[in-house]
Amino acid sequence: MADIEALRFGLQRLGKVIVAFSGGADSSFLAWMAHDTLGFDNCIVVTAVSDSLADEELDACREFTTSWEMNFIEVKTHELLNPLYVANQSDRCYYCKTELMDAIEPIAISNSSKVTLGVNLDDLGEHRPGQLAAKQRGASFPLVEAGFTKHDVRKFSQSFGLKTWDKPASACLASRIPYGIDVDINSLKMINRAESSLRSFGFSQLRVRHYGDLARIEVPLEDLPKAIELRQEMVLAIKQAGYSYVTLDLEGFRSGNLNQALAGN
């Protein structure tokens, strides 16, 4: 059961923290709680800026931390230099988090701070190799320790006035590329352009799954009629992003559905 006081106590026990901040509901809530509990000097919020981070997500990170006057730092990461990450096997996220920890640890050491991640209890049952990489490097999961689920994070975020309380689940751009297909800068840019264009049509929750020159669009089932209505505009936008073929997934949006391919492994 979520305990807000236990969360504050856990953060106070850590003393000084680095919050790995992606801008999602979980890391936003953890960043706000750490900043509110420990203060500006004892809480550094760090966003890893990489080719797999959507432009709009970076803008959201900057806006959130500025609005709450947080101690915010951006660090550049270079996942694409690691062939194990580029190979895009089922453990890709492990190498992503390893790169993140490589970038954050010098800041943590110089500030005598503990690295924390916004992992919640619901995340523990999913395929998340990145969690293992962070845990192996000594990162702490305060939300887990205080008993927070995704629902709890959203509920308390709303009560504290955080705009991220109902932010749709997101993930890095590389997660749009099926396992076994190499991750490269051109593919990430195509996905970024395509999803940005679709959001301009009013789709808040969506994915553009990348299959070379074919894009498979996922939107929630209730938005399928809208997608059909805007078919011509969407096709043009996706082709302008660099794709030759455009498909609409009639099963609708499913977060992390590319992990279904792992079931038979």
C-alpha cells in the first residue's frame, strides 16, 4: 500500500539524490517529491539527452523542471556507439540504462548523491532489463520501497497539482523498432518526425512502429474512426517523415506490444 510519508522518509534517509528524469508520470512524481522533500541543493534532476529521446519529450522535461524551479541538468548519452545496443536484441534496454548510469554516476559521486529511478511496483512484473542494469549499479527505487503502483503515482500527482498525472505512457523511440532490426539514427529521426506529425492531428496516445520503409500506426481503439477520417492527411505526413508505406493497426494501441515476440523465446 502506498505510503507518502514512507516515501518522504526514504528520500530523507538517502540525504542527497540524483533523479533520472525522463519526463513521464513516474519520474516526474519522484522528481517533485525529492525536490519538495530535500530541497534544491539536495536533489538534482538529470535527463539523458540521446537520439532516442523525442524532441517533444525533452521540451516537456525542461518545462516541468523550470516550472517547479528544480536543479536540472542535461547529460548527453551515446547509446548508438554501443554495438550491443544497436543490435536491438531483447536486452537493448540493459545497455541503454548502462549508458545512463555511466553519464549520471560522475555527477552523483561529485555531489555525494544516490541515483534514483522512478520505478513503481507495476514495472517489476514487466520485461525491463534496464531495471537490472540500474540495480546492478546501485540505483535506488524509492517508489517501490514505499509501495507505489502506477495508479498511486497518478493519484498523488493529481493531488499535488502535477500536470503529468494523466500523461500517457511513453517510451524511447528505439522501442518502436522490432527486436532484431538494428537501431540507427535515421530510423529514430523518421519515427520522431512521424509521431510528432500525428500528434499535431490531436492524437495524444500513439505509436509509429518502424519496419524499414513501412510504418505501422497504433492509436487507441476509440481513435480509429478519427484515423480513418484523417487517412489522407496522415499518409502524407508519414511519407514526408521518410516512409514509403503506411498501415493502421486495427488492434489499436498496445503499450510494449513488441515484447509479445519474446513469448516464444
